[in-house]
Amino acid sequence: MLNLILRNEQADDIESIFNITQLAFENAAHTDHTEHLIVNALREADQLSISIVAELDEKIIGHVAISPVVISSGEQNWYGLGPVSVIPDYQQQGVGKALVQQSLQQLKQRGAVGCVVLGDPAYYSKFGFKPYPSLILENVPAEYFQALAFTPVIPHGTVNYHSAFEITA
């Protein structure tokens, strides 16, 4: 395991986060390559609830963003995980895992009720995420939209991310 320092974003990290996020998704499948723009738009809209960087040898190599989501049935305190970005040279080494775990811990400490994620079911199931038929993200295959509840109650409804996720390049 790498000797990572995980910490909350600071103002002078913004350019590094932008570059890391762009690089992390540059060759990724199933993306429109706007993740770096999404993070900036969330920050500008004051919707970046949690923003954690992973630092190795005083260099930022990863980042995770968490922002609020709206559920059509009105449940409050639900959040969306992502994007999760790791420089390609450091992927598959536990950086993303550490970022996800730290961000979920911070969410729980803030009193969040739950978190949703759009992503690889094989990866996110390791953290307890799973698909729920009662939670829908329109135009997405159900198995790729997953939730992790911090209480026994799973809401019913359609989930909407902040409009920053609709940004185009």
C-alpha cells in the first residue's frame, strides 16, 4: 500500500484536481470526458460537499468528489459519489479505494442518510453499494446505478444529480 495522505481540498489544489481528473478519464470507456469540468462546476455552484485529495510524496495523485442529489420522493441528505479520479500510473494500487472509504466516512460523520453512485458494480459493491429497483437514474442500466444507505430506509424515486453533471465540453 502506498503511503498516502488523504486531506480535504485546499484552494491551491484546484488546478491539480482539474488536471488529475482530466487525465484519469482520458482513455476511460463510458464517459463523455467532462469529469474535470463537472468538478469545477460543482465547486462554482457551491455543491461540492466533499472534495478529498490523495497525496503521495507531496504530489496530488487522486481526488474524489461528493455532491448532493435530489430524490423525487423528497428524501433529504442523500449524496452522489463521483467523480473518483486517480492518475493512471497509480490506478489499481488502492488510491481510489482509500478515497472512497474516506469520503463515505466523512458523509456518515456529517449525518448523511445515504449515497448513490453511477459506476462499475463489481468495484462499488466492495464498499456496500448495490442496485435498488426503487431508486432510478433515468437512461442508465439499473445495475450501474447503486446506492449505499446509512439507515435501514431505502427511498423510492428518481434521482437527479446537480445540473453540473450535464456540462458539455
